Amino acid sequence: MSPLQEFAPIAVLLIIAVLVAIIISIISRLFGPYKPTSRKVSPYESGMKPIGSASRRYSIRFYLVAVLFILFDIEVVFFLPWAVVFRDMGLYALAAMGVFTLVLTIGLIYEWKVGALEWE
């Protein structure tokens, strides 16, 4: 079995999911009620008129925490393939993942100590 044939069920599932989403959207648009009014299309905030501008400035801390979350989240994804093939790779895989985990832990401790995870 070629490598592409192994991913064929995933590709078929992805195509079916996209087609179902498109078909549901089209059917909803054709048969569902669609009567936009100025009140329906206006922005709202918890059912009230918005207070202030929607394009206010955010603290850089928000972006820093978001980037750190994405960074550590993506790095943790590497644990799954390692866990799947761990028994085949042996002691070398354990040592390599130990070093990887150590680097992640040191990075997290550093970010914690410098206050990057503090929310004000």
C-alpha cells in the first residue's frame, strides 16, 4: 500500500465534510428567512449599543500570552507521534524526548520568572 493510499480515507472524509457544509449553507440561504434590517445588521455588545470604538488598542501582553500559548501548544503536539512509535525507537527516543521536554520546561520557567504570563 502506497503512502498516499493510507491517507485516502482522510481525504474522502475532508471532501465530504466540505461538501456537506457548502450544501447546508446553500439550502439555508435558499429556504431560510432572510430579511436584513438596519437593526439586525448593526453591531451590538451584549444586546446593547456598543460603547466606544471597536478598534481599541490592546496591551502587548495579550499578544505575548497568545503567542506563547500557540508556541507551547504546537510543541506539545510533537508528543503524539513520539508516543505512537516510542516502543519501536527504544532508549534513544526516550532520551531525545527527555531533552525536548527539558527545553520546554526551561522555556516555560523562564517565561514565568520574567512575568510574561502575568495578566494585568
